[in-house]
Amino acid sequence: QDSITPTSPVVHAKVNEKVTISCKYKYTVSMNNLQWYRHDLDSMPEFLVLIMESGQNQTATPPHPRLTASVNKDNKTVNLEIVPADVKDSAAYYCALQPTVAGNA
């Protein structure tokens, strides 16, 4: 069964540090698209980036200039880096799997 879980439930950082948030994923057939979201208190979750099976990233519009997303297919980890961290980055970050859709041709 496909799944994705954070490697650490809580990440603490200081202002101006590099922060890396990671999730481990598992899939049954082929790699699904991976997504990152950010959720501030009293607001809706905000889409940050979609990492496609091809390795390309589709970022939010406008993109977040201090965020970088990457995937390590060898250890099945997806990472979100924030450089440099800022107080306004305090939020809940979520990783998600997006199933690929196969259409009938």
C-alpha cells in the first residue's frame, strides 16, 4: 500500500539556519507525484511544491524563494529545505502522495 510519513514529527530551528523537513514514502507500482503543503494557524493549507515522477518540480505561484524540494529515490525520501529560516516559517508542513491517473485512450 502506498504511504508517506514524516521522518520527524517536530523540527526546531533558529532564525537564519538551514531547515530540512523530510518524509519517507512507499509506493507499490510506480513513484507517485509528491507534494508539500504548509498550514499556518487560522488559514487554509497552502500548496508549496509538486515533485513529479520525472524529477521536475511544479512550484506555487508565486514560488517561495527560500524553499527547495528534492527527492532521493534510493532511500525513498522527499525533502523540503528552507534557507534561511525565518520566524514567519513557523507552521505545520505536510507531505502528500498524489496518485497518478491513467486515462483510457
